[in-house]
Amino acid sequence: MPLIKVHTSVAKPEASQVDNLLKTLSSKLSKHVGKPESFVMTAFQPEIPMTFSGTTDPVCYIEIKNVGRMNPDQIQAMSNDFCQEVETHLGVPANRTYIEFAEAKGAMWGWNRSTLG
């Protein structure tokens, strides 16, 4: 159960651009954490009033959650990869993007009327 959720202050792009971004993030997250893409969830929330470094210039906050452990090398690679994707697709510079990585226990995540633990 990997999840990647993008919160950004930028205006909502065309639907096809959003679809392309979410599909790209889904595929890449699957590869980074070594789990089937059939379990990956993506979400995109544009036009959120946000500040960073005292300005309202374009900014992005990304949440990445995974049932199970992520090692430092995986996290570094994901930070690089997802900052690049956000910059390419949304125009938000890497130095205005924060990413939160969170590991979850399977028993703390529900799915299909049960839990993953």
C-alpha cells in the first residue's frame, strides 16, 4: 500500500496533464518501493493557499506513505525523482518542495474490509 499525495499552490493543469502526472508517480513509486502498482494510490490537490519561505510563490508538499520499511537510499532516490517530476509537470522548483516519508504498520492500514497486517 504505497500512497503518494501531492498538495500544491499551483493552478490545476489540464485533466490530461494531471492524469499523466499521477500515472507517472504511480509507476515510479511502485518501482521505488518494490510493490505492485495495483496497490499504489495517488492523489493530487491543486490550488491550495500555501506559503513557503514567507512567499506565495509556487510551492509543493508531497506525502509518501508505505506499509513497511524504506531505507535511506530509497528515500534519497525518491526525493530526487519526485522533486524532478513536480518541477517538470508543475513548474515547482525542487527548493520549494517538501516531501514527508512515512512508514506504516500493516495493522494500522485498512483495505478491503480488513487490514494489511
